[in-house]
Amino acid sequence: MKGRTKKPPVPSVKEDTVRHAIMALLAGEAVSALDISREVRIPEREVYGHLEHIQRTLRATGLRLQVVAAVCGECGFVFHKRARLTKPGKCPVCRSEHISAPLFFIGESVD
Ligand SMILES: [Zn+2]
């Protein structure tokens, strides 16, 4: 009787499906994390975990997760050296919060 109440294991199939959907989006055009969350219907904060995973798995292939750096809408500062994938909160130069979201796409590795 008790054996039936056990919860199913980690839904790895669904995770895979989500990741594939994200990769399909990234292969088509440059998209923001918000675009991805809307298309795949997952919370934006979960998108970053998937992107990091995709980044790691792509390393073995000739492809790479390319990032179009976020830009400050006030002074034009470009967040080139940002290691994290999330959107910056504030511009370090002018303190503006008017910052465009970074965009992601899958492209050929340059190195
Ligand atoms: Zn700025």
C-alpha cells in the first residue's frame, strides 16, 4: 500500500525538453532571458541555470553560447567583462538602471 505513495523521481525528461527548446531558440536568433522565459514558459531566474548548463555542454562541440553584452541606455557603457549571465542592476559609470538585457545565441566558437 505504501509503495504507491512514493513521488516520481527528478523530472529529467522535462528538464531536457526545456533545454532543447531553449537551444532551439538560441540557434535561431539572439534572445534575452526574458524572451526565453516567455517562449519556454519557465521563470526568468530558471533560465540562467539552463544557460549555464548549455554553456558547459557546448564547450565539447565547436559551438559556443555567445553573449551580446548589456549596454547602459544612459551613457552607452558596455558590460563586456561581465562573467555572469544575468542582467546588470546598475551602470558603474553613471549609476543608471536603464540597462538593456544581455542577449544570447549559439554561434561558432572563435578560438
Ligand atoms: Zn551609464
